[in-house]
Amino acid sequence: MAAQPRGHVTIDNEECKGCGLCVEACPPGVLSLAAGLNPYGYHPATYSGEGCTGCGICFYCCPEPGAITVFKAAADKPAEKPAESSRQEAPHATTL
């Protein structure tokens, strides 16, 4: 049984310069350099579309600000009960 994805990555093709640092740093190996070129003549990094752990290592090693965005999946938590107030609410009074 495959593990549930814990995140996903978006890469701005116009910001990526194809240095490959993120590809080498990605622990699950879900990033690669594209075969095609971006408008500036670089092979930008691409995300395979599945398997991201949301660790953010690619984001931190990228030298181009804004080229990589990592989204972490929200952790499933059991619904919490609202905190009970120890203070008693007084009935609201109206003035005529």
C-alpha cells in the first residue's frame, strides 16, 4: 500500500534556471529537469506529480527566489472539543 502524499511542489518555469540543485537534493526523487526549454533557454525543473513529502529541501536549496513553492498537506487531526469556559455567562439584560 502506497503512503499518502504529504505535499506537492509547483515550479515557476520562467524563474527556474535549470541548475539542478533541487533535483539532486530531493529525498524522494520526484523532481527532474525538463527535456524542453523555457523562454530563457534553460531546462527547468519539473515535478512528477506524486510522491512529494512536503519536506521543503528543494525550496531551501534553490538559488532563485520564488521559483519553487512547496505545499504541505494538512494533517488529519481528530476534531477537538471547544474549550469549556470556567466562567459562567450572565444572562443579558436590556434597559428600557
